[in-house]
Amino acid sequence: MGNEKIYRMEFSKVYRLLVNKAEKKGRTQQEVDEVIHWLTGYNRAELERLSKNSITYEDFFLNAPELNENRKLIKGVVCGVRVENIEEPLMQEIRYLDKLIDELAKGEAMNKILRK
């Protein structure tokens, strides 16, 4: 799947997939929202609104209220690629979120996920 295809996906569909992945491993939608808030600055009400609209995944990240400075501390592999080595800025933001949700689903403590 090319980057453009990923960028054009509806956030509402991606959000549901992220929540489902976490819930299958015993985590909650509230925890997913906390992770997304930490990374992007979107609060729960904004996520609720965006999950019902047809905003693209690209626009979700481009319009993020406040990308967390500490996101650069996120390291590791997602889809066979090290997130810290991704050169395309938007794809790196997307993979940061993927990595955080992977950590959540693996049972990591929230303090560790949020790089506290």
C-alpha cells in the first residue's frame, strides 16, 4: 500500500482499527484516546467529533493541535521499518502512533508508553 493510499484513508476507520487492536488485548478506548492525546494534542471531545467525520488520516495529523516534542523518543520497528529512520515526516507521525498502539496492545505501562 503506497503512502498516498494511507494518507487518504478516513481517520474514523483507522481510529476504529486502533481501538479494536487495543481492546482485543484487554486495553480500553480511553487508553487509546490518552495515547492519541499525548501524541497529537487532540482531546477526547475532538476525537469523538473526528471519528464521526470524514477527515483523512493526513489531515488528522496535519491539523493536530500540538504534536508532542517527546514523540522523537519513540524508537522501534513497525511494519518492518524503524520509526526513527523514516524520512517522510507524515509517515513518521503515522508510524509513531502505530508504535504507541503496539506498545499499548503488548501490555506496556502507560508511563512507559507516554515516555514519562
